[in-house]
Amino acid sequence: MSENDVSPAVLELSERLRTIVNDILNMFNQHNISPSEAGTVVLALIHRLMGVLQENQEEQRAFVAAIIEVVNQHLLGMLESNSTPACQS
């Protein structure tokens, strides 16, 4: 999917969130937060958000599906980068 295929609303949201994410990452750097500690923060935020979304099951399912998609894309990328053609293994 190219940037031309993305709706203006999605692009606007992405830009707004990019600023927030960059601020959070800067704060992690300032406080010398390790990657595993940052992961714990992310998991805690996901847990809290799941509670907030409990009243809206459809939004909660969409959020869980988005998390699963991110993890799947990450794992797929890892598999692709670690795979070698059969003739080279």
C-alpha cells in the first residue's frame, strides 16, 4: 500500500500520533528506559486500554485485531529476513 492509497484522515491521524510517539520515545531516552522496560510500559497501556474499551466490544475487537496484525507483520519480517533459499541452507 502506497501513501497515495491512504485516506487523508488516516494520514492526519498518523501525523498527530507520530508527534506523540516521538515525545514518548524522547521521554524514555531522557529517563534511560531500556527496551524491555519500554515494552512493559506498552503492555501496561494496552491493558488499561482494554479496560477502557470493555464497554465497546466492537472497538475492543478492532484494537486486538490491530495488535495481532502488528505482531504478525513483525514476525513475518523476521522470518523473511532469516530465510535463505533451499539451495543455500
